Amino acid sequence: MTEDQTLKISKIKEGIVIDHIPAGKAIKVLSLLNVGEHSGHTVSLAMRVKSKKRGFKDVVKIENRNVAESELSVISLIAPEATVSYIENYNIKEKRMLSIPDQITGILKCPNQNCISNTKEPVQSSFRVLSREPLLARCEYCEREFRGNELLGKL
């Protein structure tokens, strides 16, 4: 590949890089992080980038932004094989591989409308992950099991 054919996205001084996002999911990741038109962050977005391991992937760079653990949990549900690099002074300070957690609390809404976590009770939703591939989780309150598309449809 010649230099003219190489994908180029400029480096960022401070912030995060989320790589290995499944192709077509980068916009969803940005939405989950509330990064949009009025967020004030500079964002670089590459979609359907060729990847040796996955065929195609998306990449997101967000300047002057960090992510909380709860945000990483949400991202892992959309992009379980993503990596998050923390950038300081143009260098990678830390790199983390994401994985779906064993327990998902306060992130997802239970699809069962009769579940106590969907009432006005002061209860956060909580799911125990039974399978990561394909995603299958059980609500800790109503004990119903849900597939990934049922759980993630509300994100």
C-alpha cells in the first residue's frame, strides 16, 4: 500500500481513541457517550475501515474526553471487542480491551414492563450475564431472560 492509499486521521493531544468497533456501530457509541453537535468535543470518525481480523471496523477519536467505568460497560455491550486508548500529550498512556461485564447494573432497561425496576420504586435495573456470545442476560428482579437485541433495543 502506498502512502497515498493509507488511512490518515490526525493524532489527538488529549482524549480517547475507541478502536475495533464493529462496522456501522460508531454512531451508536458516540450517542451512548452523549457526544454530539453540542458536546464541544472534536471528534474524528472512521467508518468501515479495512481490518485484517474483522473485515471492517469503525474507529472514534474524541479530544479532551475521558470515559467512566459505567460508560465502558455500555460501550462493551455494543462493541465487546473494542479497545479504548487513553491519550496524553499525543501518546498512549493506557490501553484497555473491553469485555461484557458479569453484572450490568443501572444501564439497561428491563424489557418486561411489569418488572419492579420499571416502576417508580427506587430500584436500578440489574442483569446477570449468562452468555456473552450471543448476549443473554437474566433480570435480577423479574428473573426473565433476554437476548441481546431485546436488551439493546432501548439503548
